[in-house]
Amino acid sequence: MSRGPESVFVTGLGAISPAGAGKERLWDDLCTTTARFEELKPIYPGMKPGILSGRVPESARVRAQELTGHRPSYGTARSASLFAEYAALEALGDAGFTPGHPALRNAVVCVGSSDGQADALEDVVAGRCDPADSGGYSSYSISDDVARAVGSVGPTFTVHNTCASANVALSCALEMLQAGVADTAVVGGVDPYSEKNLIGFNTLQAIGPHACRPFAKDRRYVTPSEGAGFLVLQTERSLTGARSPYAELLASAVNNDASHPTAPDPEGVASCHRMALAQAGLEESDIDVIFAHGTGSRANDSIEGAIFQERYPQAAITAIKGTVGHLMGAAGAVGAVASCMALERRLVPPTNIGHEDVELDINLVTGAPRSLPGLRHVQNNAFGFGGNNAISIFRSIT
Amino acid sequence: MCAVDQEQPPGEPPTGVPEDFHLVVGTAGDQFRDWFTRLCLYLVLQDEYERESGETVIIGTEYGNFGAMAGLQRTAAAKGRLMSAQYFPNALTSSASAFVNLAIGATGRNMTLNAAQLTPVVTLWQMLVALGKGSSSTGHLLIGDVYSPEALGDARREDAGLPCASGVTHARLSTGDDYSASFDFWQEDTSSTGSFPAGGRAWVVARGEGVVETAEPKEHLGRNGAFITAEFLRMLQGLGPGGSAVVECRATSGKRASVTVTKRSS
């Protein structure tokens, strides 16, 4: 599994999502296409009732508070810190570490988020909370909270690239480990329920009463969701052998369309695919599985699907947002967690639509999970408003 | 660098905006944009040169587009379904980056990052790594904040005494071997007396060949890393061959980071 001293491996995974607290709950829901969407109450004048959204269930919040000791200063705000700390600590335990372990002292902590501490900021703006009582809502406070939770005093920062944020965070962490800044990184993505986000998507008529149906002929809406995904990354020299890594992180490429504030650009998205493959030293034909961005919007799925149809006919495609919704800045993180679990289990969870509903001639996994005994390379796509594109590629270690 | 005084009556532009601002940036989208995006756009657009494809844009900021984000929420409460869909793209945490990329056609790596008071050093790191990997030959570094009332509320919650002056610094960097950089990240010893409060400082270590006058060390005690970054960049411009300068930032948590830049000897 060695490619040189700069090789970086995934040794721990954690997640919290509408499926509940824990990566196994996420995996179970993905494999059974169990969607737990609920109807939103209108949050501003004129918003229609019945819009679907995915929320982290109360039982999962309680579980997260028990593990993290996180006690919000008021209400349920600062959910981003709660979700991020939970997922990071789960990943840490999965990697065989306890908080404060010497290997974590100088660890890089990098968090990708689209909306940061949205709920706390929105409470302040709405006059529901005084800033002094908010617990803090600079996005840095999320990564700082994670760093404190895991026991790191190393480089700590939050990155924002809308819904591509988590893959950008992976890219930053990968580069820091390869440059020798540290041997361990705790990296992931998080986004909480955000009123501002829902208002924005509603003004674009992008959310509605029907669930996200990625790559379906009748797709119409994005289903906004919340949660976090985290990974522990380690350089090869720091591996102890206590736990076999899930995967090697080969690449995480980042570019920008510079084309339109909200609409994706086919050439920008295609270019990011080429960059990721070049960084990983692979060809399109090497990719066995793609966890698509697959938002269920007309524009995204048309562009992404056309690339899959033309360039990746052999790859098994899956899109998890039909099951867990769109976790915004955390989307790439739960995609990365699922990618690594797929590599470990040689199993691809299905997309939550029927085979007969697939629009393009793509190899979309539907129905039951697909077993792929020879699974070697998994690609994880994440794109966002503002022309943000980021793609990570993982390789099996066996 | 462009420094402004943001604390004006609602609806009024901040003082300190350059005279040619509207000539450079225009007024399109003004009702949706906040002053952080506007300053970033001004700084990159007034920098005239032959633009390349694949340029990198890295923005370091603590509060970024808080102004527009709060504005969207308030407008929705007031206007309801009559609110324009154009607010949303301007009211994301990385809106400034998106509109800078759009304005200059930058298709390379881009990101908006927040490392609290260590933001200048971490942003420089990201920029130099991006250029060093060869994916871009030109990069735009933008560091700073324009403090909305909500941003001030958060900043003063953490440290009421730390000044918050609005401003953004821009630098265009190109690939080459004229300079080398060395980074350091560390945690201050808790038993340290802490003679260096949160903020940043920059100084010349060696002025280099042919330089007679050394720039005075500079210190900025405040949240906004734009000011010390601007001082540091000026010091770099004044170095002779073999000269070097340092910028060091310290967070209220005791975390520190520094970068030492050395100009290649002739």
C-alpha cells in the first residue's frame, strides 16, 4: 500500500445525520434507502407549508450531547459545534484514539461548512438571543471546538466553499499532511439547519413538497438537510497497525467555474474531474464507483450525469441525497464517509429512485446495494453555488 | 489595502471608500451586496494586468459576508415572498469569493477560510501551496473584515477590548523563486507571561543587500489581520537580496503562527 512517505490514509470515520448519531446508522439508512424527511413549518411570510427537509433527530442530539458534554448556552443553537464534535469524536474512537492522545497534539483540524454557526447567528439577527449569550458564532468557533474536543493545538481553521466545503477541507488537510505540518488530521464537514439557507433556496424555488430524486426523469427539488461527517487522516509513517485503514486518500481537487453565481458550468465541472484524476494518477476507466453530488436539481444532475454517461460508463454511480438529503457543506463529508465504508465493505448503497426512473444512460445503482468484490477506486463529488467544485478520490488498501 | 469606517448610520456607505470606487466596481447588484464583497471586488478589479485562466483566489476572513447574510434574513421577514432571489447568492459565507472569481474569470483553486487571529498566516500558507503545486501561476490573496453589527457582537463577546477596524488587504502573487517562505505553528506555553496580546506583528530580520534603511517593526493589536498583512507585504517589497521578514499572529487562545519570507540572494 506504500506510495511513498507522503501517502495519507483514512483511519477513522464519524457521522451524524437525519439517519441518527453514528456512521453505522448512516450506512444502514443508505443501504435500505430509508429516508426520514419531514415537513417544514413556514419560517417567513409567504413561505408555503409542506416543504421537505431532513433534520437530525432529537434522540441523536441527546446522544451527541452525552458523548461531547456539549451544553448549548441556550436552546438548541450552535448545532454545528455539537454535530462536528460528535462526528469528530466518533471518528477518533474509530481510529483507536482517545481525546488528548499524544498523536493528536499537533493534529491539523480543518472543518468545511457552508453556513457555519447558522442557527446562533440567525437567533441574534432575529433578536431571539443577545450576542453575549450566544456562545459565539464565528465559523472558526466550530473548528476550535473540535480541536478542544480532540485535544489538538495544531493548525485549526474552517473553510467555506458552499456545498463543496468538505471536499475542500479534505484537500487542505491532505496538503498539510503531505507537507509535513503534522502526521494526523481531523477533518470533515458540518452544517446545521439554517433559516437563511431555506429562505434562499425557497426564493430560487429549489425546495418543495417532494423529496429529492437524484438523476430521475421527474426530479424537481433539493431536500435540504443537516449533520456532519468527519475523517481521521494519518500519514503512512504514523500508522500504528492497531487498525487497518479504510482507504488511502489519493486526491482532492478544487476549482471554480467563474461562470454564474448559482448555475453549474459543464466545462468547470468536467475540468474538476480531470484535475482529480491527474492528481490521483488515474484514468476515468480506473474509477469503480462515484458518489455523485446528485442534488436532484435539473441543472446539477444533467451536467454531472452527462459526464458520467460520456466519460465513466463503467463506474457504478450512486447518489445518497435521495436518502439523507443535502447536508450542504457537510455533503462531501458524509459522501467521503460513505465512500470509505463502501471500500471497506465492497458494497455500494443504492440511489433512492426506481431503475425505470433513471433519466440518462448511466450505471446508477438502484434497488438493493450492489456488491463489488474488486472495488478499488471510489470518487466523491461535491459542487456548490458560486461555481465551487471539489472532488476527492479514495483507494482501497488491499 | 482599503480601510473603511463601517460604523455609519444604516444605509450610509462607510467612510474611507476610495473616490474611484464606483468607477471600478459599478453599482450592479448593490442592493444585494455587502461591503465586504464590494471591497474585495474593488481591490481585485483596480489591479490592472493581463489576466490568465486558472488563477487562484484565497480569502481569509473571520466574518466575511455576515452583513449580507443578516440582510437576507431581515429582508425575508419584511418582504416575505416578494423578496428577490438575487439576495441569496450574495448572502453565503463565501459570496465574496464567488463574485471575485466571476469578476476576473478565475477558474483555479478558491476558498474562503477562517482561522481567527491566525487567518493571515493560514491564508498565506494556502496561497503558497496552491501556487507551489503549479495549478496556477497567479493568485489573489484577500485578507480582512468589514464589521457588521452582528460581527461586532461576536468579536466583542470574545474580547470586548480588542479593536475591530474594517479593511481588506489584497496582494497578487506570481509563481517564481524570488522568495522562499518558512511557516511555524505552535501553542504558547501556558506558563508564559504573554507579552504579546492577541493580534499580529511584523518585523524585518535582515534587510538584505543594498538596502540602507530598515523598516520599523510594526504591531497591530486588533482582530482584523488585514492591517498587519499590509505592513508585512510592504516590508517584503523593501527587502534586498538575502533579506527576510516575519509576520507573527497570536490568537486569544494562545495559538501562534508565523511565516518568515526570505528574498533570494543575488
